[in-house]
Amino acid sequence: MTIPSKEFPPRIRSFILRDSRPTAGQSLMLETKWDTYCLDPKKTYDFTEVFGRDAPIILEIGFGNGSSLADMAAANPHLNYIGIEVHSPGVGHLMLLLEEKGLTNVRIYHHDAIEILEQSIADNQLSGVHLFFPDPWHKRRHHKRRIVRPSFVELIHKKLQANGYFHAATDWEHYAKQMLTILNSANRLINTSSTKDFCPRPDYRPLTKFESRGIRLGHGVWDLVFRKV
């Protein structure tokens, strides 16, 4: 099935900036630890120098409050993580967690993920890309805002190294099925599912409190893991 291009107008943002303010603790981190953890989207970086080592890079798009990203970074100290988030309270909260856990293998972009991928990440540089619970834009007239579209898949394919993976998770079945169709139609990445649809949650993706509550209530969660070969 080919997705009509009219469903995906170019350069439409997949997010809306919410009118939310950081807490006092988050604001303190944003003021005092910005240069420690945050990267300038206008600059070009050698990530080996940024992290002080050469290690596989995992990029997470839209990390929310950063809890899952901090947990993964703590559990995998041999990996480097780059998180992208447009909402400043989430950025501040992740900084708090990094300070509390003493983590040095995470850096943050407070910016639009598509622009970072296009302008700040070299081709064939990433070992993995995570997209966990993106805004589902559940109303039909808003589906055009969903971040996963053919152009996004093409961009991810360019940035992944050979054998690198793209992992998306959502609790909206319609979005899960749409992502599956788009990823299959793009014919750029290979589905790692043995049934060629969805995967069990990999051990490296932590369960969020919201997700755990949904599971108890009988809500579904769908994981898609595709690999560049």
C-alpha cells in the first residue's frame, strides 16, 4: 500500500509547544547545567570529542520527562545517548536525573528533531533511533501532523549506520498500524519482527508508569523495530 503524498504536507510540525513552566529545580538545572548537557543546534560537533570517547550513539526523539532515557543510559554505560525534546520542563527534569545518577553519557538538544537530524547529525552516524510514545494526533484531521511519514523514514535511513535500528512504540493502535504500513511501504528498513508486524517490548526499553497503568487497564502497546541492512 502506497501512502498518498497529499496526506503528508511538507514541513508541518509534529508538535505544539505547550504553555508549561519548569519547576524551581528544573529551572536551576537549565540555568546552571546547560553547558554541561545541552548542545547548540547551530553548531557542528564531533561527538567523539563531545562524549570524550568513541562509542555507539543512540538518539531518542521526544524524550518527555527523560526518565526512560536516564534509565537506559544508566543501564548501558557503554553507549552514548543523544536526546531531543522541545519542551523545557522535560529538558530540565532530565538534567536533574543525570545529576542525581551521575551520568555522563547523555547530551541534549532542546530543538526540533527533524532539523537536528537534517542539520546536526551526519549520515551513517547513529546506531539506533528511538521514538517512544510520540504524539498520536488522534483526531483524523490532525493525522497529517504525525512525525512518522515517508520522508521521516528516508531521513532515519540516511542517519543510521549499517545494521542500525529504528524502534518506535505507541499505545495508539491506529498509529501503530499506520507506522507499520509506512515503514513497510518505504522499503528502506527491514522489520525484525518474526511475524512481520509488531515486536515484544525489548528489555532495553523501560516500562513507564503511564504504560504500566495502561497495561493493567488492558490497554495495548505496540513496538516496531526495523533495521538497516
